[in-house]
Amino acid sequence: MEMAYDKPELLLLLLFPAFLAVAQLWRPGASLTLPVDDVRSNPDRADRVLAALASVVGLLPPAILAAAILILAGPRRLETVEDVATVRNVVVCLDVSYSMEDDFAPDLKRYDAALKAVDAFASRCRGTAFGLVVFGASAIRWVPPTRDLDVIQRAPPFLRPKTLPRELMGSTDIEAGVRTAAIALRADLRRDNLIILITDGEDNSGLSPESARGLAEELRYDRIKLHVVHVGLPVIPALMDILAGQTGGLAQPALEPSTLQQVLDDIGRLHKVSTKIVRTVRVNDSGLLAWVGLGLTFLYAASLLGLRYTPW
């Protein structure tokens, strides 16, 4: 077990109680006469144990001060813990074309429903790294896979379709979005990597069935599964069925908020990967010092009731 301190510079203050202890043991004498001083000057009159006990009691204040300094320094011990977590990389590929501003439910746009469902899904997937790619006429990698979910929770105001440049929103280039998401995942091919494509339309930038099969083959080679969640049509377009089916994923419609959340949860259960994570953490180790300091304080207070009192 290795010991460390949050504020090691405070350990220099231990020189002060050390000086007090040395002064207590080797001081030439006391200006104030105490009962024990008579014992020291006349060892034949009294028990020498009393003199030794009085000297020990004199060391209690420096010891209490030293314990307080050690506690303030923040003692920590390094401890190895094991945790079971679901580990994978997921990139959400979100359509931000103008049609995503259409109503999905009363007082809820498709864009808002999609990000709200993704946020809830990410919060339930402990240990999963989430990335976000948005696409229209072209694609933007908003954030690479990360476990810092704040970046996804803070995204809605910046990625709303009406606020993005018109050049980005002119069409729906699904191939550009999927390829950008795949690039973000290729940095770590050791894990179960997923792309969740959320869109409300069809590709209108020239993606053919042959190109879709070629793109699916690239994803399958990189062990990336593509799932399609369509929030605009009850029937999945054929090209998206090809992309999802040939990578081992699913293409499903979601025409209301509850269905959208259910589809994402189904994807999470389908690709759940449990692994044991061994990590080293810094654990507070001041408990013993606190009890020692409390015990010494009690002993010193008790000694003041009779051993070190001033006789008047």
C-alpha cells in the first residue's frame, strides 16, 4: 500500500511540534514550580514513575499538533478496485436538415426529441463513450467518443437546424454522415463500435444501392455496426435497410417519443458488452490519525485534572 498526501507542503509544519517535543525533554528547568519538580529534585522522596509520567504527558500537546498537521495534509492511500461496466464506443449520427424542425409530438420537434432521447439513453449506458456527428449537405464531427456527456447535453442550442449555415442544410447526405462517424470510431477498433443514425428522410446526394453495399462492407470490415432510427416515415427506405442489415444492425421506424426511446434501449440491450475494469483510486486515509489525535487529546485533558495542575 502506497501513501500519498494532497498537500505535502504542509508536512514541513511537523518541524514545529518536533521542536516543542525537544524543548519539553531537554529544557533546563521551569520558571513555574510544579509538584513534579519537587520529585525530580528529591528522587528519594517520591516515586520516580511520577516524574517519568509527567514528562510523557508533556509530549502530548506536540503529538496532538502533529496529528492535526498530518490530517490537514490530506493523507491518501492508493487502492485497487474492480468494477464491472459496459464498455463500447457509440457515435450518434444526427440529421440536422430543415425537416428535423417539423413537429414530432405536440410542442416537440423531431430534432429536440432525438437529442432528448439520446441524452437519456447515454445517461443509462454506464461506461459507454458517446460521440456526435451532425450532417446535412455535409457532415461535422461535433465531438469524438467521450464519457463526458456534458458535451452532448449542451449541444441542442448550437446544432439546431435553423441556426446552422444554409450551405450545410441544403440536402441530406447520409453517406457523408456515416463516413464521418466511422472515422471517429476507427481510432479504437478493439471495442464493439456502433453508429446510430437518426434521420427523417432519404439520402438525396447520390448514394446508390451499390455504393450503400460498398459502404456497409467497409463498416463491417472495421467491426462497426450501423443502426438506423427513422423518425419521419413508417417504412424504412431501402438504402438504409442495406446499410443497417449488412453491418449486423437494425433499421427501425420511431414515430413518437416513447417509441424512439424504446428503439434506443433495444439497441443498447442488443450490444451490451460487460467487462471488468481494474482501476487505482486515491482513498482518504485520515481515519486512524483522527482517532489517535482524539485519544491523545482525551489523555491530555485527563492529565490536567491532577498530574499537571498548578497547586494554588
